Amino acid sequence: MNARRIWTGKGKVALGAALACLVLTPVAASAQNRNRAMPPASGSQEDDERPQPHQTRPLPDIVARVQATPPYNDMDYIGVAGFETRSMIYVLRFLNGRQVVVVHVDARSGRIVGRVP
């Protein structure tokens, strides 16, 4: 007899309201997340080149960019010495005469961040 009272009268309305809250809350939250995921529109080309966090540029593009930059355009490219995952930096090696030059390049932006020697 108690179970029958829940489905009649006020119990049915309360149950319907609770179910509506459970169903509509994830829909509203996902709509807000979709709006946040869209980057703001801007006409700046620099903003378009900036990658998202944890997004790296392709290695051939990075190597080509470094090889086109003086003084590395006069050096011979040897290869990749490694990748530092925490800082997201490629370590590239170039040969300048008889001396090996190690170049550190940001994998996200493609910018040179260091050089040894």
C-alpha cells in the first residue's frame, strides 16, 4: 500500500522533477563546455600559430624552421638527439665544421630556446 502512495499524487510530481534535474544538468554542463572549448575569434596571425597546450608541431616542420634560421642554415643537420617530455623540447644536433652544436627547440612553438656551444 505504501508503494502505491508514492506513484499517486505529489510523489509522482516530485519523482518527475528529480528525474528532470538529473537529465537536464549534464546537457547544460556539456553546452557550457562546448562554448568554452571554442577559442575567441581574432584576426592576429600570431594567435593562429600558437598551439594548444600539449600540442606539438611536426618534427619535420621544426627542423626545416631551424635550418632556415641563421647561423644554422650554414651548418649540417645531424639529427635529433632527444626529446624532453616535461618541458616539451626537442634537442637537435648540427655540425659546424668539426664542432657539434646542440640546439634546444620548443616543440609547441618551434622557437629556439637554447644552444650549446
